[in-house]
Amino acid sequence: MRQKNAYKAFPIGCLVLAVFSYGNAWADSGMVSASATEERILKPGDVQLCKKDFLIYNKGNDLAEYMVIIGNATYEKKQLPAHGNKFFDLQKSISELRQEGQANVRANDMAIILNTGKDGKVGLNCPE
């Protein structure tokens, strides 16, 4: 009897899992989009994923704070001066992390860019 109930519950469990994993896990976290082809402005708390090289710049007149995460490792957490910018070569950044012994960083990881400031506007160019 137990075995029959287990076989009935398995498809239902799979269906529930499929429904919950289909949704966007970042929906309520300020996620902008999974990839960008044009300029994005990240407001405080916004997040953007980049698959390739990218440019971060400060759109405001005050300091802007950002964090770049690659894999499970924080790659950089810094500030940009007013109208400052910084280019990131993603493959070079991944290589640097791996040379530092970060075993949880893989060659095909994406970069996660966060605007960690309270007021700053972080601009981002992240081609597909």
C-alpha cells in the first residue's frame, strides 16, 4: 500500500518542483535583467548579470559604490568617483580568482554586478 502511494506522490512532487523552479528567483530583489545590450542604470539595490566583458561607470556627481561577484567569490567591492569608470575583462577576472585559489569559480561563470550605495547611480554597459 505504501509503495502505491509513493508512486502517486512522485509525479505530483515533480510537478510542484517544476512550477516553483520555473519562476524568477530574483523577481523581488531589484534584478534588472539577465543580460543587457544597451546602457543600464542600476539604482541602489539593483543587480545585473553579465556574461561577457563590461564597463561600470558613475552617472552621478557623488561617489557610487558597487560590488562584482563572480561564481561564489566577491571579486571587487569599491567606489567610483563622480563620472569615473572601470572596465572588466571577465575571463581575466576569472583567471585571477582561480590563481588566488578560488575553487568555486569556473571558466563559464557570469559576473553579478550590484549597486551597493545608498544614493549613487551606477551605469553599466554589458553586451550580450
